[in-house]
Amino acid sequence: MSENLNSKNIENDQFNLIDEESDYKDLITRLNEIKSTIALLEKTIFK
């Protein structure tokens, strides 16, 4: 039974890592979009 629990914990940990990696990729994408928007606003403001 202990082996079953360990196996499930490992599977959950792997799923969590994949989920976290996806979250980080989404965050980086969103930050890049924000960066582009700020750059565009700066160009517009300082013309």
C-alpha cells in the first residue's frame, strides 16, 4: 500500500511540475505582451 501511495505522489508531483511550467510560460508570454504595450505607449507619449 505504501508503494501505491508513493507512486501516486510521484505522478502528482510530475503533473504539478508540468502545470507549473505551463503557468510560467503563460506568465512570461503575458509579461512580454505587457512589455510591448509599454514600449508602444512610450513611443506614443514621447513623440
